[in-house]
Amino acid sequence: MQTSVKVFVLCLILCISLVTALQFGAKFISLDQIISALMSMIDANTTASMTDTIITDIRLPRLIYSVLTGIGLSLVGLLMQTVTRNALADPYVLGVSSGASTGAVFAIIMGGLPFLGQYNTPIFAALGAALSIILVLLCVGKSNSPVKLILIGMGMTGIFSALTMMIIYGAKHEAQVRSAMFWLLGSFAGIQWQDLPLSAIIVALFCLFIYIYKQDLDVLLLGNQEAANMGLSVKTLQLSIVITSSIVIATLVSKVGVVGFIGLIIPHLARITGGPKHKNTLIFSMLIGSIVMIWSDVLSRALYSPEEIPIGVLTSLLGAPLFIWIIMKRYKNIG
């Protein structure tokens, strides 16, 4: 099947998913009501009903943010696997998510800064992520070794994870612990329209970054020495990837918490579908990541409705078996 046909099929599935996902939640909403709600957004003179409000103010921003998260996590995972040349690398390999988790849990349990109000958790999460990546970069120094980068990232993950558990252990109220654990497992609950612009701009610029450097990323797959021999500034490219990826992860994680396995399995599916070149994996990672994240969020809302399952639980439950299948298929002739 040609690449263009595959892209068309995935775009069609994505469009169907976008419409269908709006129907599911604590209340099932028909397609006619969805169209009516979307039309009411365009016509300012129309009086919005309760159903319209559910669609336009709750489900639609949540749906858009799930797409942004699927794209962002998938592409960061793709670049992490490229820069480390490790098929098991994921968006959190540098400890960014652990730093964000520590910051967020501190804000939830310790209260953060009163004047920040509802922005306490995302701001402290972003600060924790920034601290983590700064420490990683300082420890890596001038080295361009992917092994050193991974190992330092793992060490940083261990440090911040331990700090997170210490903060949770010191919580005085059970409600604080429940809130912290729910955040750590990821959720799109509470996403509002004002959360979208910054994340959309950052994810869009990140896509543009990958498209501009797609050929350099292909060269990087050959290895650091070979890439350097071909005139590529390996250290500069690696640093650019680490910094831009960290900004994307810090932005997304600060809003929705830690969502596992998306950034690990989607790049593999993208390569299986479109081959190893970043020109193709960019497109397929965006499409597949969006679709998988949309339906993971739908299941998180629908399975135990009106209760909601943390999105990280669903992505791990769906992603782990899929990842095992990919590994078994790819390495079936080894050993």
C-alpha cells in the first residue's frame, strides 16, 4: 500500500474518531446534538443548552488537548529513540516527567504559593521539569554519548521519584494523597479552552522543528561518528532535541500528568507503517498518536461512567501488550 493511501486512511479514521469521541462520557450525546452544539459556537445569538455546554466547554477542549498530547508524546518518543538509538527510549527517559511529578505533588500536598491559585500545580510541575532537565544537561556536560544521556536521565528519574514519594508520605490528609496519585496517573479532566493556545503553539513548533531537521535526524540514525564524518554537528543537534523535547513534555505533563507508553509504542507503529525516514515517521506518529490518545481518553470516560479511570492506566493497559507484540514480531528470528 502506498504511503499516500495509508495517510488518507489514517486521516479518515482520525476524522471519524474526532466526531465519535464527542458522543461518549457520563452522558451519551447523539450526532445531531453535537452538530447543533458546534453550530451554536458559530452563532453567538443562539442560546446554549446544557448539552451544548457539555460539548463546547468540556468535551471539545478535552478532545483537542488529547490530540495535542498524542502528537507531542509520540514525536518526543520518536526523537528520544533517534538521539539515543535505543528502541526502548520514551519521552520520560531524561527524567523530565519525574521532575514535573515532584513539582506537581509538592503543590498539591504542600499547597504551593497561595497567590497562584488554580495554576499552582501546572506551574510547579513546569518548574520541576525545568530543574530536572537543567541538572541532566549539567551532568552530561560536553559529552555526546547517548548511553551517558540515558543513564544520567535514569538516575535523575530515581532521585525525583524518591522525592515525590517522600512528599506523598508526609501528606496529612487522605484527599491530598488521592489527588496526587490521580495526577501521577494522568487525566484530561479539567482541561479548559485557556489551556490550549500555549500547548498548541509549542506542539506545532515542535512538528516544524522535526520537519526542518528531518534529513539531519536520518543521518543521526547512522551513529554519532558517521554523522560527524558527514559534516553534522552532532552535539548541537542532540542539545536542540533534548531542550525542545523537554519543553514539550514539561508543557503537556504540567496539564495532564504522566501518560505512559504512548511515546514508546507509537514511534514503532509509525516505522512499521511508513518506514524509518523521519519525513514519514513524523506524519504517521502524529496521526497514530492522535487516534490512540483519543480512544484511550474515550475508554477512560466510558468504561466506568460516570467515574473516570486515569488515562495513564488505560494507555499502559493497552500499550504494554501492543509493545510486547511489536517486539515479538520484530525480533522473532533472533535467538
